[in-house]
Amino acid sequence: MALDKTEVEKIAHLARLHISESETHEVTTRITDILALIDQMQSVDTNAVEPLAHPLDLVQRLRADKITEEDQRDKLQQLAPASEDGLYLVPKVLD
Amino acid sequence: MINSTVAEISAALAAGDISSVEITQAYLDRIATLNGELNAFITVCEDSALLAAKAADEARANGLDSPLLGIPLAHKDIFCTKDILTTCGSRMLHNFVSPYNATVVERFNDAGTVLLGKTNMDEFAMGSSNETSFFGDVKNPWNTECVPGGSSGGSAAAVAADLCAMATGTDTGGSIRQPAAFCGVTGMKPSYGRVSRWGMIAFASSLDQAGPLAKSAEDAALMLNVMSGLDKKDSTSIDRPIEDFTASLNQPLKGIRIGIPKQHFAEGLSREVEQAVRDALTEYEKLGAIIKEVDLTNSHLSVSAYYVVAPAEASANLSRFDGVRYGYRCEDPVNLEDMYKRTRSEGFGEEVKRRIMIGTYALSAGFYDAYYRKAQKIRRLIKDDFDRAFTEVDVIIGPTSPHTAFKLGSKSDPVSMYLEDIYTIAVNLAGLPAASIPVGIANGLPMGMQIIGKYFDEAKILNVAHQFQQHTDWHKQKSTAITAASGES
């Protein structure tokens, strides 16, 4: 399935990526090529096939609802590009 | 000693013929000589390596002994290492110093290994040539004009060039096996769930698995002994009895049934690789194996299904990189959306962005059934093919890659790069274990043979690999180019 420029811009927005004007053509072509590769799977009839989400039949392990992690807030926030008073700083959301 | 196997170094350490400090220093010297050319390491931990080696020697003097005590290794830069830069090959994490260790790292530390450094890789493990790394291409030690394969290209090149005794890698669609084949080393992707994924930066969570890159099947078994086992921090880690993967290495192969998938010997396979694998099969027949053709009918659909499943999972996993809590943030964002978009567009490379886009599209409203659900159905068909084949055979053998390492920069089109993993991807979709071992040399470049096993039958794969290595010496071949360049004898 071939994509057009508007669709590529929409996908980029959903993924929170910025694609510049000069890149749009190339990105559109590449993604269209990849979708053509992917579409090869449409040639097989899978109506009666049960989807496989995961290679093993696993049961989710449960644990007691107890706090086991130690508080490392200060240490972890040192990694942030911007933080203050235990909070992560981002550009102003509301004026 | 640096070109020795882990088993040999371990014996020399135990006998007191060499100290961990001496062998560690020898690898550090070798890295200093060759890494400029190969670019296999992103980070070298010289000071902490020597401290760890000293600690290992002291522990041994105090009576401690374990197979990997004092053995120098390298970790792929996808594993979080406490207080050490962990980049995942990306600008997004170019400044990320991990606050904790991945379980795999923790287990090797507990075994007394010495961390030499972190190896280069395709960005977020997305690539088959190591060319998508933000930190530059890795060169193949056999021919520095060629790629080492990917995504664990730095680890494979480091093992091949004797920059370390062993290295870790990860494999989502072939990322251990294909570079192992291209660099002439032994690599294994264990069964899904065998090795904890905790602290291993996630690409496609239902496919990712960590494994060893080593100089022999025996070394891979020694590494797997340390790496594998239940980890409560990874909900997909499997609770199985502890195994010693070295225990059955010497089992005779008489009567073993080896399956040959006709689809892996079809159009697209180079003549040299086909011949090398067929010669290996003749060797196995001499050892008493029974060779039988098997049919993996849907294997031609594996690449298509993979390029839905892996990007879809990646698009979700990589949404965490938003410039808020760690890693790269763009300069002077005007608002929150601008910060997200520019951080991600500047922090991620082209291939990563492409896969996030594909995954986002496949999961977007109205397309789920046509793409993700369809791919999961194909995934079932592929698993069923293997299940059927394994009722008739014990292991499946074929080529790891259709050809030897290609030239750097020669595959600019993503689809042709994706088709590189044509023989390896189905194994990840099914969650099976598989290894690649050296099986020959053509035009100065090594070739690899893939051995696929049943679920949790790593021991059988390693047995089959080890027996081959007892009767051939392809795994001992070294690039003369590198040996000459470093002045080693």
C-alpha cells in the first residue's frame, strides 16, 4: 500500500517525530517500500489461524502488594535534563 | 594467551600460570592498539577492569574458584551497567550513565568476571551491519572494508579480534547469529525466557533475548551457565531447573536426526555458503548423524511478519524517550510538543525513526487487523512449521546468512538490509534457541552455520556445535590482517 505525504505527516505526529519538508519524500518512499515487503503476508489465508502474541504460554506471576523498592528519587532525578525540588521540569504547558 | 578460549584461560588462572591482572592488561593493550581501527568498543573501562581483576586474583588467593573468575569480557552497550555509560548506540542515550546493573551484568559480576568495556552496536539494536550506530561503523576484523554484521557487531568483532575473551549480545531477529557468522565466532540466541531481559534496553519485547558470543561452543556453554535462570524482575523469565550446559557437550552424535529445511537452501543462497554447510553435514554424517529434509513452508513470510511485530513493539518501547527523565533533550524547546518532537527527531537516527513510523502505522486505528493481528497469525504458522519439523528431527541445520560479510555502505536500501536476516528471523518469532558457528572461509571471510533446537534444548545445540568443533578447526581460524596489524605472533 502506497502512502501519501499527508499520511506520513500524520504518522509522524502520532509518533511525536518531526519530519522536515526536505525529508518527507524520501521517508514516504522508504516506508512505502517496506509496506510492500510486509504486504507479502497478505497472500496467505489466515482466517482459521489463532494469533500468536507470544512464543510461550506463560501465566503472569503475581506477588504480594508490598513495597519492595527503595526510594531512589534523588539519584534517578540526577539523570534528568532538568529537575527542581523533586520535580521534572518541562516547558510551560499552560499560560 | 589472549587468543585462547575461556576454558583455556580459566585453567591457566586456576593453575596459577597467569593472573587475572596480567590477562586483563593484555586485552586492554590489545584494545588500545586495535580499537581505533575496528571501533568495536564505545566505552573502555580500564581502571575499573584492573580493579576487578585484582579483586578476582585476591579472591582466588583466598580459595575461591569458579569457571569465570577473573575472565575479561565485554558487554554489548544495550545492557545497563551501573555508573558506566550505557548508550544503546544512540545519540538519545549518549550521556546516559545507568543507575543500576542489568541482571545479566549482575550475574557476570557475581561470577567474578572482569568488564573491559561496552561494545558498539546498531542503534537500539536495529540493523544488520552495525552501520546505524551513532558512534560510527564497526569494521570487520577479517576485512576492514566489510561490515561485522549487526546488531551485536561490536561484540562479534571484539571476540574475533581477541579484544576480549567473550562478549554478550542480544538477538531480536538475528543480532547475535548474523554477526557471529560474519566475524567467524560462536554465538547463541537462547530460548525466549531463558535469560532475563531486565536492564536490557527493550527493542521488541516478545522477541528480544540475550546470549553469548564466544570463541567456542564450550565457552558459550560456560557463559550460558552464568547468564540463564529465573529472574523475578522479568515477568517473561522462565522458571526451570538450573542446568549445566557443559555437561552434555561430549555426548556422541550417533543416531542424532538433523533436519535440513529446503527453504534455507533455495534461491538467494551463495554457492560458497551452501557448499560449506553441505560439507559440514557430511562431517555430521561421519559422526553418525541421520540427515533428513524438513519443510518450513511459511518461512518466506517471516521477514514480512517480523517487520510488523518488531516495529510495533519498538514504537511502544521507544515512546519512553521523550527528553524528560533521562538522555538527550533538544535545545530551547518552545513548548512541550516541540520538545517531544525535536528531542526524538534529533536523538534518534534514521533507521530507528523509520521503524517507529512503521510500528505506529501498523498499530494505528483501522490498521490493527490488517497488520499486527495478521502478523501474529503468520507467527503462529511459523511456530507450527517448527513444531511439526521437530517431531521428526532433533536439530535443524542450515546457513546463518546467505553470504559472507558485505562491504560497508553497500546496502543503502532498508528492504535489502532487512532480507539479510532471512534465515534467522523465524527462530525469534517462534522463540526457539539457535546458534551460529564458523563453518568455513570464502574469499578471506568466515561463513556461519545455524543450528536450531527445540524449546529449552540449548544443551543439545551446544553438544552438536561442540562435536563439530572437536572434529574441525574453523572456529580457531583467525584473520591474518589483524594479527599482522597488531604485531602479535
